[in-house]
Amino acid sequence: MLRLPTEIIVVDFIDSIIDNIRDTYSIDSITNVGTTYTINTADTKDIANNDYVTINSVSYKISNLVADTSFDVTSLTSVTGSSWKADAPYYYYGTPIATGNTRNIDKLDGILMKYPFIAVLEPFDSEINLDTSDIIYKTANLWMVFMTESNPNDWNTEQHYTNAINNMTTLLRTFMLELVKSGKISELEGYTETNHSEWGLIAKNSGSTKTIFNENLSGVEITNFKLPLLKKYSC
């Protein structure tokens, strides 16, 4: 009798991979004066002022960061916790229009610094393999972007690379390494990688030049990315 593998939801699996590459470190102590809380930590990784970190399930905006020493957050309630984790890279999935709308809603809610971000753009198809002798159950054919804020009015092409594209390429490589480390995929075959100094014009399906993302973005787009998920049988 055919036993179906335990289902792995592709977008949830990607979510777990991204969470694993977010910077995190332990907190030595927390002190406060009024609503300002100083988070003492021996390693601040790559976080910076105006970034967001989550402590004990609450997101806070960073200020007055002293590298590998401390950073401040503001809160009307007591801040407690034993570790912090960077909110970035942020993660989205859905159609380009839906993803762009979600980011616009975030801006209206006052969340302005959601950079960099990784998005799985829909639609994408998955090939299901019912051959019980094969180690692969599902192969998802993904379209993804790794993007951050850019300044097209002041940057030339070289500056787009220095300030954005190179960093997003590093983020992409880190993401791929974490995929391999997960132990849940078969060997990757490759993908098509496209650098964008100004990204936001979605012409993939309809040839339209409508700006879907209402922001200035630079980074890396990958297409033809086949993600082979291994079988994991249920009892």
C-alpha cells in the first residue's frame, strides 16, 4: 500500500530557513531609565541603528547601538529576555501584487525599515513524485527575490552594486547554504540569477510595465530554481 510522505508546505519550509539565518545572540543583562532599555550583549552581529530585533516575542527598534556592547530600545512595558534575534531579513510570499500590497500596509502601520527582504513570488508549481523508490517527494520550481532599499536618484550603477546588490548576493548565498544544511533537500541543480539595480517593474507574465512595488529596490532575482524536498514518511 502506498504511504504518502508527511506533507512539507514549501512556503513554511522557506520561512524556517530564513529564520535560521537571522542574526541572534544572548543577552547579558538589561537595564533601564524610564522607557529606555539598554540591552547588554557581547555580540551585535550585523544589526544597526533603526533595525528591529525581537526579544521575548516583542519587536523593538534599535537606537544608540555600541558595537559588540549594547543597544537601546524604547518600551512602555518591561523588557525581559535572554536573547535577541534580528527581524531581518523579512519574509513574504504571494503574488507580486499581494506582496507589494502587504509591504504598503506595513508602511501605513509605521513599519518603515523592512529591509532587506526575501520573497517567494507566486504562482509556482510543484512536481509530485509518487515513485516509492525515489528519495524525492516534491520538487518546487521557485521564483524568488532578495531585495533591499536603493537610491536611484543619487546612485550610479557601481553604487547599486556596492550598497545593495553585493549584499543581497551574500544573503542569497547564505540562504542556499542553510538550505543544504537543513538535511531536508536533495542535491541542488542550479538556478538563473539576475542582478537588478532598479527592481520593481513586473513584466514576467503579461509584459506589463506597471510598478508593483511602490519603493526603490535593488538586489537579486532567481528563477528556474528547483527545490527538491526529500520524503519524510509518516508512521
